[in-house]
Amino acid sequence: MNKKIQLILSFILLLICISTIVYSIHFRREENGRILGKNVNIIIQDNKNIENTDVYNTFLNNFKCQGKEYYYSFIELVGYDYPILLLSDGVYNYKDERKVAMGTDIYYPVNNEVTRFGGIGSNGTAYPISANTTGIFTAGGHEVTKYALDIQNRKLKLINKCMMFFYTIGEEVNAITIGIIGDVNKIVSEGEFDKANKEYGNANIIYFNRLC
């Protein structure tokens, strides 16, 4: 096989990989949807100073743990009337032995009913779920995703996602980054991934407290 044909086949394979990844991203978003203003500067790690959490009292008091250990946390994001509840049965000890989560369900009150908006997860214990005042983050070695809530449709809203993967043409290893903003998918620069990764790195780790 000459080099020109090899390059063409590698490029076709790359396009197939990109299409598969984009499709899988949309599939996971649809699954989440089916299964599924205050200006603060930091996430209060102990939930001690967050107000209006009493809207969740009845829900948490009546929550059935069914033999599992569940942990919860509240966060405040800009533009929401109430704190957002995170509830997880998959926490682990982080650097200071406090509980963080690799995956969590997300709840918010809609018409006085505490509603599950979906579940999110990071790829590995080195990437605890975090948040800043504008969104909630998951991450992995080469992936960063930022979420908010779509109150009207009662589901998670993808703000943006950057994912980098590697491919080989001949003996050369290359990287490509796919960026998703809302419903727009496009190939972006590595700098866009670095920017998203930096925002995640500067976000506040979410610490969880034992519920049951």
C-alpha cells in the first residue's frame, strides 16, 4: 500500500471516529434527558452559609437509601432562585479525607416539587465533580464538560464540552479536539481545550455530607 492511499484511509478512519464520538455524545445527552439570581464568588464547601435549602427538607427526610450510603451537597449558581442539590451514592475520600464524588444526580425544585434533572459523571477519581458560579463541571484526562440546568424542560443543559483524542497517520501521532457549544459541534484548537481545562481546574471541588 503506497503512502498516498494510506493517508487517505487514515483520514477516512479519522472522520468515522469523529462522527462516532459526536453521535455518542448526543446519545448520552438524550439519555440524561429521559432518565433524568444570586452572585456568589465561591462554593460554600460545608453548606453552612447557603440559604433556602429548606425547600429540600421533606425530600431529603423521606429519601429511601435502600441499603446504600448516600451523600449530598448544595451549591449556588448565578441566575437560580434556589440552591441546587447534588445527591450521590458514589463518593470517595479526597486529599484531606473529605468526601467528593465522581458521579452525582442533580435536583432542583420546579413548581414546589423537587425534580431530578439527570446524572453526571467524571472519568476517574483524579477528577472530582466541581463547580463555579456559572456551572457544574465533570472532567477526565482529555475531556471537560460544563453543565447548567434547563428549568423549563427539567433536564440538564450542556453549556460546552471539549474532548481531545489522538490518531496516527503513518508514524506520526496527531491530536484533534472536538468542541461542543450548545448544539453546535466543531473541531477547535487545542487552546480551546486548555481554556476549558483551566476553568475546571479553577472551579471549586464539591464536598459531600452523609445523608444516610
